[in-house]
Amino acid sequence: MSENTAHQVRLDEVEHDNEMMILPDFPALVDGHRVWVTAVLERTAVVEPKPGEPKMLVNRRRCLVNPGDLRFGPIAARYAARRGREAARRNRLAAQQEREESAA
């Protein structure tokens, strides 16, 4: 990543589709220091200043990124929630069938 901030934008200004999220693992500048972003949350990001150093939580406004370094992926929570609902439905049906079989 270039130290030149002319082609960089604040992480909170990066626009993406509603169903997509910014995937982690990209370089950024925070307060003029080069960091590695290991997670992107709704309003914050988890950054690692240097390999092996403790990770820090910073506001996305403080992160300058090169938009070309970013990758996007589908929001996993939505799919996980659907799988959870489907599993709960299967469990309820199995329990109901067991009750019916034991009553008969």
C-alpha cells in the first residue's frame, strides 16, 4: 500500500451492497501508522499494528484504505440464522414425532 493518501478513503465511507460485507485481511493507515485489518465490524475495525502485537479496536473513521485492496462477501450471519431456524424446525419435528410414537 502506498503511503500516499491521495487514493485512500476512510473505511466508513466505503460503499457496498446491502447484502455484502467488507472481508478482513487488508492493509490500512490509522493515525499515520501502517496496520493490518483483521476484522471489520459495523462501526469499528480490529487492527494489528505489527505481527505479534496486541490487536486494537479502532473506529472505522480512523482507518484510511485503498479501495482496490478491499474484498467483499455475502453477509454470513443471514445464512447462519437461516440454518439455525431450519435446524430448530427439524428438532421440533423430531421431538413431536417421538412424543406421538411414545403415546401410541
